[in-house]
Amino acid sequence: MMNKTSINKADYSQSSIERISSVQIKPIQINQSSAIFNINPQGILDKDSSIVLPLITDLFTKGGATIFPAGFLPVNIGIWSVLKSATLKSLDSGVVIAQNNDCANWCNIHNNFQSSEWRDRVLKCRWGVKEVYEPSDIGVMITHDEATANPPAGINLKGVQYATELIGENKGENLIGAWSLSTNRHYRVMNNSSNTGQFYIRLNELFPKMFNVVLPTNHIKGMLQLILNFNNVEDRLCRINEVVENNLDISARIDEDNVVLLADFIHKKDDSDIQAQINSPNGMVFSYGDLMWNKFFHNGGSANTINNQTHNLGLSGQYVRQLYMLYNSTDSEEQTHNPNPYGDIGGVACPLKGPNQQNPLKLTYDAVCPSNVKNGFKFQININQRNLYPERLENKGEYMNELTNAYGARLNKPFDSYCADSSSVQELDKAFPNASDGRDVIGNPLPNKGMLPVSGLLNGWWVGNLYNTNFIVGVDLQKKVLDNMGGLSRVNMPQSGTLIGNTPIMLHTETQTTLGDNNLNLNVCACVERTIMIRNGIVSVVD
């Protein structure tokens, strides 16, 4: 399942490995809020060690017959919706080695850059991620009366079954549970331990900026401790539309008996070099990145206004390598049905997400542009009392270029899903009920000329709700070095980030919007440098 011999090639070769031992570590304490694992010293802790995290939900019953699971994992992050934070620390010294205090939103960022094939073939079975796109291949475009369930010439989520019967007395029946009854019934949350998805997350995915840090646990005094904090029950699963329509609560219980850390330890034939370095006056020193998150409130202001805001991001005295910013809903309540500008489909009222509503496919784990006006969101960041950009960023091309530089890869999602000005609107769209000037009843633009159609149905939720849900702002502050090919590359070396002086980082935004009720959370992720030392078995932080 895992290729252990390819781990940490920078630190030792395959020929130096004597054996690999695997241990199942049960949590010393677990409930629906947290889990704690003690890792005994045995060898070099493999960064691909994995946490198995099964989840159990209810089955929805209609007419006395159990039909399908009442909820599904957010399509973009899967089982990460369960995780709130993760911390790895030395139990003896109390030093935090690595932390990630917003695991779900980090996965939200990370998955945007993975290829569709990787998400489909790997992340679907590993995490339960299902934000994989394919061409829409059924349905006929109707320009009058009711719209079709899935118009052609667009893309949609892969493997979703749609209603094909739109007339007759039972025209809504085959819409029920479309997501749960997709052709692939695996990799989903079910109602008991034997049939629910056995999803797992690796340590190097929880702490992604540790690179190839080697943790020789057999040369560290005491134990290492992994602490997981879980999100609230209502933040774990999206409810299917029938459950929402009937205002039913569902459970999303962590299967506590089957949560386990599959820890792998690599044993060298001769680790005297590691021991000598740890026992030397300088000790063994590691430099790497760590993720620090802060959350701010973005006041959406009134409709048809220009709103200027400034946020103090702090980070004084830190070497910062990258910054990522994303906005998502402040609403703790799951979305209820809204009028659909195209009318009902199959007798089911299909909603479009409001400005500050949870996303029915992603809950709060989306990333929306605060403005629904073209070039209506302007951004500047002030570091060490100087503006980072000569002029404020304000268009999609600038934002996507900066994001590519920060992450080191291109966005691998439909452009329609990036921000609200990605698609133009055909004149025909303006003729539909409840729509005017190319906008729906709540002011969102109708993206029918884009690749994500409004009228694609998923479990009673529109696939159009994936429109404008991957808007991430990235800032690269890491110095580049000249590589062997004559290009500039980022490397994991001390002080490669930008040192923030006594003046904190200030974020300035200007937002123009036609929408009201557009208050949002601003989540800021800073990749900061961390240096630790292991000397005489004691883990300490190097300033």
C-alpha cells in the first residue's frame, strides 16, 4: 500500500535500511471531540504513517423503507471535514514539532492543484474526495418551461446519476439520493463499521511543509504525542436534499473503536552517525515550514457599495515563506432551499447558494470571491512598511499568477470555479423567470456560458454551486536560488523566507458588490520557518 523504501532519500539510501516495522497505535484517549496518540520510541518515524479515520452516518428512510445514506462528505475535501487541528509534539520537553490548526481549509487549498486523475484514482479512495469533473453527457437543452437536469456542452461532477424523466406524476422520484446512488457506491460514509469508507490521512499530509524531516524516535527522550481535534458534528457531512427538506438532523459519528495510527518505523543498519550528531554540542538541527492560521471577520457591507477593510496579520519576527487567503461562509446553519431562477426540476425546488450561506456540496469549506462584480475585489499587502505590489491586484489573471507562484503549481480546477467573473451570460438567460440583467434572484451572475451549468442537478443541489468556490489568494515571500539548470527554484533552507520586522503584515482590500448579506470569514494561512534541535535526546526550538 505504501512505498517505504522511497522515504527520505535525502537522508539515507535504501542500502542503509535494515528493516521496516509497522505498529498499530490505538489512541490513549478518544471521543467525538479529540484523539490522542502516544508514539513510543522505536526507530525513524516514517512520514507516510497514516491515521485511519472512519465515519458513520444514518440511513435515510422514506415510506418505511431505508434507501440511502443521509449525508455525504464535502466533495472537495472528503474526510478532512472531520479534522479541526493536528499537533505533533515531544511529550518529554513539551515542544511542538509541527502543527496545523485548520486541516480542512489546508486540504481545500491543496486539492485545487492536484490533477483530476490523481483526485479520481487516489484521493477518492484515500480521502473520499469527489470533486472530479467530466463532460455532461445526457439531457437536452430546453429553452422554455422547465430546464433539463443536465444540459450538454458543459462539465459536471463525475459519476453522478441524473434524472432523465422530467414529466409525469413521478417526475421527482428518481432525483432522490442521486449522489448516494451513483454508479460507484464505494468510498462513501455508511451506517456501520463494516461498510463505511476506511479513509486515511498520512502524517506528511497533516504537516505538509516538514519536507524530509527525519524524526529518530529511538534517540529522543520520552514519547512523541499526536493530538487530533475534531470538528463539530454538523460540520462533517453535507445532508442530502430530502433530509434538508424534512428538516431532519443526521449523525456523523467518528467510529472510535476503529480509529488507529498505522505507524511505520525505519531501522538503519547503522545509525551511529545520527547518534553522534545528536550527542554533539551542535545537536541535530532541522529547518522546515509550519502552518499558522488566523481567522478574521470580513464585513460584507451593504449592497451596491464599495467596502474598504484593513486586517492586521501580525507575524512580526517570523520568517514567512508563503501566505494563502480564502474567504468562506460565517453561517453556521446549512442552506435551505432557495427559488431557482429556472423554475423547479422534476418538482424539486433546487437552490442556488446565497452570498453568505453554507455550500450544500462543500459546507463552509469553499473559497469564494467577496465580490460578484468583474474586477470588484482589489488587494494589497504591506510588508515591513512597504507595499508588496506597485498597484493593487484586481483581476483574475493577476490573482491566478500570484497563486501559481506561491504554491508552485497551476490551479487544476475549472476556471468557472475560481471567481465570480469567469463566465459571461447569454442573452437567452435573461429571459428566464426571476432573473434580470444576467443575475439570479439573489444577485449572483448566471454562468450558463461557462463550463459549470446552473442547471446540473446533484442530490437536489445545483452543480452551479461549485461556481466561484475555489478563489484563493497566494503570496510568495520565499527567496529563490539558482539551480543546476540555470533556473530559479525554492529550497528548504534557513532564512529563505522574508523576515517580518516589528511592524506587522497589513492586508488592505477594496470590495465592490451588488449583494447584501455578504459577511464572510477570512482565513489566512502563513507558512513560517521553524527550526528545532535534538541534542542529547531533548527536543528544543532554535530561535
